[in-house]
Amino acid sequence: MSENRQALKASKRVVVKIGSALLTNDGRGLYAEGLDTWVSQLAALRASGRELVLVSSGAVAEGMTRLGWRERPDNLHKLQAAAAVGQMGLVHAYETRFRAHGLQTAQILLGHDDISARDRYLNARSTLLTLLELGVVPVVNENDTVVTDEIRFGDNDTLAALVANLIDADTLVILTDQRGLFEEDPRSNPNAKLISEASVEDRTLDVMVGGAAGSLGRGGMLTKLRAARLASRSGANTVIVGGREDRVLDRVFGAEDLGTLLLSKEPPITARKKWLAGQLQLRGAVQIDDGAVRVLRQQGRSLLPVGVVAVTGQFSRGDLVRCVDAQGNEVARGLVNYCADDARRLQGASSAKIAELLGFVGEPELIHRDNLVVSG
Ligand SMILES: Nc1ncnc2c1ncn2[C@@H]1O[C@H](COP(=O)(O)OP(=O)(O)O)[C@@H](O)[C@H]1O
Ligand SMILES: N[C@@H](CCC(=O)OP(=O)(O)O)C(=O)O
């Protein structure tokens, strides 16, 4: 058994994505037996202490079945209508099954803006992490009814990878209708060889994924490889594997050689911090006192409002700001939880005073340590 596979056993925070073709049994309606077995394996993953987010496609495909449509419409509004109908089916299917295992579910519909706009990014992240803390299983899909053509993720592989970045998942599992990534599209060459393990960086993979998606899926293998690369930006490894394999999730997390493991180059913390630092333009600065400089540098702690002496610039919640010492030297940079005006009101105050000073409480930290990179 490969050492890299062993790491899957230790994974703590997992995103599992289920594709349309698989979930709807190639358009024949929701695949009830599949759902039964995946949900019971997902429940077992939760019971073993892992945190779990499910990204499920299939709203359009299920909506088409419910509406009696045989062909996927080209018209965007018809697609959106189908998604709205089908999403009801998805939510119902997951809700009832997870409940039978004593687990609560939550529906999260995300659009592109929710992840690219910094304030919404922080909100989406905080809500997902809060749900995980509460032991709830979030079931995510794209918010198909309101997105327009240009800004659609288009496929849920990308969405799943962005969710993995958002919550710092260590593993992304993409369940699909093939057993994994093959050297060639197995629909055109049934003798093609399955890749068991590769680095996401491996450029020889690019030529292997040229084949189109199935008639129900959107992305094919190309978007799955891209998704694995996106997920690796925050250090997640990706497994692309056949959802019809017997006890597929138990076996993947038991480190069995199943499907294709695509390895991230770097461990999650280094990768995430680099990703964060490279993301955005600086929008302002907060000057912090000596005590705050010490805890940020030496203990890797969050920045609390009490350690802030001055605030410069006009920034919004979710923007990247510099933390500087009394001499103006950069100590760290990070994504700020409050806009500049609120940060000014909070500077020097204890976190217990936030409600009194602002009339609401978001987070007790001005910058959470997960969103903070100490400067070298
Ligand atoms: N190298 C490859 N290995 C495996 N499958 C491939 C490859 N190239 C293209 N494909 C196609 O990708 C399809 C899976 O993608 P897609 O239909 O988008 O599924 P999903 O709905 O699970 O996202 C497979 O059915 C297969 O025909
Ligand atoms: N949001 C869409 C998912 C789009 C899609 O088909 O994705 P996928 O099957 O993962 O390639 C839906 O629920 O139908």
C-alpha cells in the first residue's frame, strides 16, 4: 500500500463530490441504491470523527426526469427551471437518508460571486465551518437558478475544488461514472489503463483528459484534473474514483488502491498561506502594539481588536490588509473580518465590547489566524 494512500486514512476534513451521471443513474432518475450506500459510508466517515462537506450535482438531470424531458435544453432559463425542480429531489433524497443515520443536513447553494467576493468568501467560509462544528453535513450545489451563463462554474468539479479551498479540506473525493482517470477516455478505448497515482503537477496528464463529458455531466475528466489542481492550491489531495465501486468511500479512506490519487505538492498549511498571500491586492494597514506583534510572530495567534493601535486606508470586510509594528515594519498580512470604519471603532477594545461598539458581532478576531500570513 502506498505511503501516500496511507495519508488518506488520516484525513480530517473531506469534500466529496458526486457527479450527475452517477447520481441520476445515467438520467434514469435518482440512483436510490447508490445514494443509500454513499450516505451510509458518509455517515461512517462522520462517525469516525472526520468533517464532511458533500457537493452534489444532479439538479438539472433530476429536474429533467421529473419534467419528463429527454433532452437537455439549450435555453438557459429552461435549464434553470429544471435545476430548481431537481434540487428539491436532491435535498429530499439526502435529508431523509442522513436523518436515518441521525445526521442533520444543510443546503448551501453557491454562485461564483460567493467565493470570489472577499466579504462573501468569509461569510461562506464561516457558515460552512460553523455547520461542521455543529456536526451538520452541508450539501452544496451551484445556485443554478440565478447564475447567468458567463459566470457559471459550469461543472461541480470546479465548485467542489473551490469549496475544498474555502474550508481547508485535506482531501477532495470526486465520485464519477468511470473507475478513475485513464490514460485515454475509456469510452473510446475500453483497454485504456487506469492511473493509480500521480502528482497534480504532472503535465503528461493533460493529454489524457481530452475526451468530452458524458451526456449528463458537464466537465469530463478535464475539469476533474483542473479541479484537483485548484484543490492542491490549498494543499488538498484529490481522489477521482468510480462511485459504483463496492464500499467505495470506506475503501478510499481505508487507503486501498482504488481510483486515481492526485497528489498536492505541498502540505495544506504552507499551500494555503501561499495561496492567500498571492490572492489579492493590499487595501490598507493596521498598526499593532508590541504584545500583538509577539503573539502573531511567536505563537501564530489571531489578531484581536485589543492589539490594534491605528487603522489606515479604506478597506472592506474580506480585504487583504497589512499588520505593521510601531516602526511601520510589516509583521503579517491577512483577510480582515471588519471594514476600516468598524476596525477604527474597535481598535484597542476587548472583543467582549464588539456588540456594544458596533451593534452586532461577527467574529471576535479582527483577523483570524487561519487567514493570516506572518511575513518572512
Ligand atoms: N482519460 C479519461 N479517463 C476517464 N474518463 C474520461 C477520460 N477522458 C474523458 N473521460 C470522460 O469523462 C466522463 C466523466 O465526466 P462527466 O461526464 O463530466 O462526469 P460527472 O457527471 O461525474 O462529472 C467519463 O464518462 C468519460 O467518458
Ligand atoms: N449544478 C448542476 C451541476 C452541473 C453538472 O452537470 O456537473 P457534473 O455532473 O458534476 O459535471 C446540477 O446540479 O445539475
